[in-house]
Amino acid sequence: MPDKSCKIAQPGVGARCGYANTSYVPAAYAGRAVPAKPAMAGSIRRRRSWRRVLAAAVVTGIAVTAAACGSSVNSTGAAGSGSPGAPEKPNIVVATVPAEANAGLYIAQAKGLFKKAGLHVKIETVRSAQAVIPAMLHGTVDVDSGGYVTFILASAKGVAKMRILAPGFALGPHVNEIVVMPNSSIKSPAQLKGKTISVNQVGGLSSDLLFTALAPYGITPAQVHLAEMPFPDMPAALAAGKIDAAYVTEPVVTEAVKKYGVQQAVDINFGATQGFPLTGYAALASWVAKYPRTAAAFTKAIKQANAIAATNLSVLQTVLAKSLGISTNITGVMANGTYPTTITPAQLQRNANMMRQFGQLKGPFDVKQLLGG
């Protein structure tokens, strides 16, 4: 029986414990063929090939959008707070848990897109997303770069009325995986039944995605044991035998492959969870009403940055390495998700529906209210 002493109890809503699984998005999965179940063992080479195929596909679909956004930025130029149509609040604070999902935020800062939109953005790094919404309510944080589940739960519980400003990130191949040690007795996904698997939040999005990914193999939520811990702590716990498998996200997946030789048991990005929308940027509805031009300027800069992240792999890798403090040897081979420029009600509703399925929501929730509908 694995040692479960690594379990960490942290109350609150939203992503917590290390890299946000907020490590999202492509269009809704409806109408597309369900891909075959993934093979057991992954590799760095395999992730590289998936990344290149994904990048090529995204470039084909978004290159025109990126070019349009770029010309718009150049023609607009920087706007001062005293200029007509300038942001009402040029100095804003964006809180985030460091993760690949925030590439749009990092690129907008690094490439001066916020500045060109008339904004001075301070990126406030937090260990856990649970304190961000209270900080927003107290006026010390303006925008939350986090998981859609956080925004939905806060709104559904009446904690805060949220508005999504821009999409952030969605799953792609091998971005989130259930991994095992190379000498593990687990040789097929079905053998995860009865095992202890780490997640970064019990009762959160990672456990919901885990349960959904295991369902095709005949495994119910009651048939696995969950251990809660930060993503960066999972590989060592796996190597020490404290858990049987780990639900990890990039860049931890690639770091674990390099250090411990972990193997893929399940790629979360398939079937019902393929292209799942994970993260976005949101503010209080009252803040958006008070500072509409500031909100619009932020949205514009993030969408431009997401278009760059989706089409310029070199910029994406360089900015992520610098912003996350990891080697380009990791960002050069790690899997990348997608960075959408739009989020539809149908796509966002997937989060609310999954939350209701696994008990985070007690009733139906219409996500249109988060999009201003």
C-alpha cells in the first residue's frame, strides 16, 4: 500500500498546489471523431512530434488573425491615460499561479503589447489561486489569470460576480498526463483501478478530468485513491513509491521524463476531454463596468499575445523559459496546449457541466453570465 502522507489539505476554490491545471482552447469537441485511446508509453521525441504537428495546424488556422492583430497594435500605438479613449485605470495588477497556461500574459508583457494598449501591468505571482478572488474583492488585484472553474464556482456560490475578459489556454496532446515509473507494474490504463494517483486538487478540475479520462477504461471515481500535492512534488513522490501514478502537467511532465524516465499511462487530451478549455482571464463584473476601456485594452493585448503564442513557437519557448525560470532544454521539447483568441458559451459550458457531474455544482449553471450574456 503506497504511503499517503504526501496528501496536503488546502481549503478554497480553484486551482491550488503548484502549477495551475489552469496548466486550457480549440472549438468544442461536438461533431468530431473520438480519437483512439492513447498508447501506454510516451517519450520526449513523441511529444516533440505532437507539438510540431499541433503548431503547424494552429499556424494554418490563425496566421491571418495574428497578422491582423499585429497591424492593429502597430497602428494604434501607445495610449496615455489622458488621451481620449485611453484606459481609465492604466496601472493594473494581474495575479496568477506560474504556468504554461499564462503564456499570453507573459508574451503581452515581454513584447510590449500592454504598453501599446496604454496599460502598465504588474504580474503578481501567487502560490495558490484560492486567495486571488478575495484580493480582487478588496481591490488589491484587478485581473485573475486562472481556471474557468474558479470563476464559475465563485459566481455560482455568490462569492463574486465574475466577467471573463479573454481566453487563456486549452488542453493539447500530452500537456496533461497520468504517468507511472518505468518499472511500474501498471502496464495498461485499466490497471490503474484501485491505485493511488496524485492530483493537485482533490475535488477540483484535475480530479474531474482524471475521472473522465479513466471512465473509458471502466474505472469509476470510487475505484481510485487520490493524493493531493503540488504538481512539482509529484515526480519525487512517484519515484519514492508514495503513489502509484501521478496526474501531472507540463512542464513537470517533461522534467519527470528527463529525471526519472516516467512513462505515459493516459494522455488526458482524448475523447470527452480533448481540447478542454482550462484557463482564462477574468475580473469582477463591477470592475469591468467601472473601467470598460481598461478591460477592453487588456482583452485586446491578451488576444494579440495568444495569437503570437499559437503561431510563433520560438517566442513561446523563450518567453516561457524566462517567465517560469526553466531551461530552454525543457521548453524546447515540452508539449504545448493551445492559446485561443475566442471562447464561446458552448466551450465554457463544458466546465460547468463537468463540475455538476462530479458535485462541485449542485445545479445547472449558465456560463453566459460570465461572458456578459
